[in-house]
Amino acid sequence: MNKFFFFGISLILFSACYKGRSVDMIIHNAKIHTMDENNHEYEAIAITDGKIVEVGPDRQIQNKYAADEMIDAGGRDMYPGFTDAHGHLLGLAQQKLNADLVGSKSMNEIIVRLEKYASRTGKKFIVGSGWDQSLWSETALPDNQELNKVFPTIPVALFRVDGHAVLVNDCLLKQLKITPETKVDGGIIHLKDGKCSGLLVDNAMNVVFENLPKYPDAEMKQAILEIQEELFQYGITGVHEAGINFKDIAFFKKMVASKELKMNLYAMLYPTPENIQFAKKNGIFEYRNMTIRSFKVMGDGALGSRGACLKKPYSDEPGHFGVLTTPFEEMQKIADICEVTGYQMNVHAIGDSTNKLVIDLMERIYEVRKDHRWRIEHAQVLDPTDILRLGNCGAFPSVQPTHATTDQRWAKDRLGENRMRGAYAYQSLLNQTGIMCIGTDFPVESINPFLTIHAAVNRKNKENFPGAGFQKKEAISFMDCIKGMTLWSAFAAFQEDDLGTLEKGKDATFAIFENKVKADEVFQENFAFMTFIKGKKVYSAE
């Protein structure tokens, strides 16, 4: 009897030791894509204090640990939380509050939308955003004649979808004292019959930005919280905010302090005097889930509004080269500031001329600091000879695959056949750098990461056009696309020690998806089933 008693006690003690470590949470019955060096896949994960304790087979994890919370993933795919490596939270929030012009098919439709917006809000200064003349039957850039008829006394500013052009009425032109004689470096004031047409491109927009009415912080905060919820629904747990002003630092810091802004925020500063002073004073700035250690430099404009700076003239506008919005000498000064402060330099570069200048600059920095991790935001059109130089400058591209599938309607008109060889050339870029971070550039494009995957791998839009894929030879693999939204995006923000893979010691930041994450030839929608940040559930479809 005593033998059986001692045997039972020993068995209980042995079991307690074997399954003795307590953790906060175990997720099991999952298909966990760790995204580690060997891309291991497991079934279970143990989490404590927001960190990953261990990832492994189901039986091993459940036998080894006891958890306060057990979650059955139902065999679903689980990945590190996606990061949008180039987005604009503030821009999308403002677009939500502006008159919505996204998808409008004509100037007449824009006028109708504006009249409804003006009637509903009673605004005395109307701001709209999201128009794209390439969707109209007449695809020429518009003028303000119709605006002047309907809104003769109320200022109106309507921003193109890319954010690099604005259409304003004569009322606002008069207030801003913009005339045909006004000169702007790095910008274009369009004229028609010797008069201002109302269309302002790139740096010519700056005076408009300075005079726009400001939305209350409470309205902006609510809009950003709505955006955050949508991001979580897609399994996106972090955003690289591509350009903020000095006042925005305090705005975001307040949202982080209140724990309302839960996502990981990697913010890039515009190189204004106040932001430069902030960087010199604070150095690399980390506050909870917000990090600031980079400058966003606007190299040129956008291809859609013909502001991207090209080596040779636009094929559909002879004699026009686009604009360099930041002179090369100024870029060099900012580069020197980055060297002093330890900040990253992320340059918006669309045209092949701008990309060449940026690579020239980054080659110089590479001789000083090999691991500078400077980024070329967009890297949209490059001379093939400059693509070959990328492997020797220590920089890498930050791309948005849905730009290719959106722009394919008119890109060849702007560039001509020969330049298309170096346009949206993601696989060629990846061949040289071995890394690229991937985002969407929202609100220019949809925040939906599954549209990004479809565009990157299949080179098609949501309607699965074109059927054979746009420049399919430049498609990247499914796995490289996922790396671009996880591992490589973490590296691009100096966060690879905490994010990007699901490994022991890293943040328990991940998403479990409703359906298998894949890249079928025909687009299939998908959403997160659950989304976690540092072990805390921030979204559940249940």
C-alpha cells in the first residue's frame, strides 16, 4: 500500500515539474510561420509578459507549460504582425474628414460631391482629396473653371490622390496672392491662356498647406482610432509614418501615453528647422510604442501629376522633365545631419533622375558607415544602370506594389517603352539589394495588405487586371513579399531584435488569419481572426 502511495506522490511531483512553468498564454493548433532564418513552422506558442517564451510542436509546448489562457487557433495561419512600411496616418485621417473625391469619374461628379459636403458641413473653406484624372474620360489634368462657377466666394482646395497636386479655385488663388508671375522652386503653377488654371504641383502647394483650416485634435484622434481598428482587422500591427511635422510629435505622444494608439509607430520627421533641432536634442527617440530616428526627404513629385524628375522629357509632354523638390545640395546637408544624429535618411524618389542623385549621395555615405540602412521610398523609375549600383551603396528600396497595378493604365504614356524596363522593377531591385520593405502609401492606395500581396506576386489589381500580369517578370515571390511586410520592415526600422519574426525573446506581436494567406491568380479577400501586440489581444473577429 505504501509503495503505491509513494509511487503516486512521485508521479504527481514529476508531472508538476514537467509541466511546471506558468505562462500567460498558449496558442495551439495553429500553423505558425515564424519567418525565422529557416522559415520554421510550428503549431504552438507560449507567451509571458508580452514576450515569446517558446515556439514549438503542440505536444511539446502544452506539456512543458501551464497557461492562464489557452487559445485554439483552429489550424489557421499565424504570422508576425504585418507592418506597412510606408503609410500616412495623418493623411488618411484628414482624408476621412475632407470631402471624399476618391473614385470620382469626372469633374461634374466632383462638383456634386462638393455641393453635398458643403451643404452637410457648412464649411467656409472646402478641402477635398482623392481625385484622379486618369479615371476620367478626359484624362488631361483639370482646371478650375467649374469650381469658380459653383464656389465663387468660398475658398476650395482639392488634392489629387497622390498628394502632389492640388486644384484650387480663383477665390483661394486671390487670397494666397498667387499670380502667373509667381515663381516657385521645385514646383509648378499651371497656366491656361496666360492665367492661373488653379492647378499647383509639388512645392507650389506649400502655401496652400500653410493656410488650410486645421481640424480639431479630437476629430483627428477619432479618425486615427478608426484607421487603427481597420489596420488591426487586416493583421497590421505597425506603420512607418512617412513624414510628420514638429507639432505632430506631441499629438502622437499624447495618443501613445493614453494607450489609445496601440500599434507600433515608426515616424519619419520632415527636415524642418524644428524637427532638426528635436533630433539634435533628443537623438534616437523612443517612447513606448513610438520610435523616431529618421528624416523623410521629398526628392521629387509623382508620376501621375508629372512631377517626378526624369533624365529625359516626359513622353506625353515634350520638353517637361518634372521637378526636383529638394536640391541636391540641401539633400547633402540633411545627410550630414543624419550622420551627426544617427538618424536614417529616407528619400522619396520617383523619377530616374532623382533616384540617380539619391544613389550618388548614398554611395558617399556608404564609405563612412556601411550599415546606414538609408531607404529609397518608392524607387519607382530607375535607369537599369542605376539599379545595378544599388548593391554597392548600402541603401535599399521601400516599395508599394499596388502603385504598379494602379499606374499601369498610363505609366507607358508618361515614360515610353524604353524607360518601362526600369519602372516598378521590384525583382530587379531585390536582386541587387537582397532586401526591400513593403507598404502601401495609404491613403494614395488601399491599406489592404492582401491587395499588396496580389500586386507584388501576380502583378494584378483587385479586378485581376491585366490578366497576364503587369510586367510579370518583375513579380516577386510570395515569401519575399511576406518578408517585406515582416522581417525586412523590422530591419528597415532597426527593430529586428523585437519584431519581424516569431522567435524566443521577441515581442508577441502577431496575427492569426481567417483564411490561408496565399497569392492565388484570382484575388481572394482575407482578414485577421485575431491580432495581438505584445501578447495583448487588440482585435478579434469574434
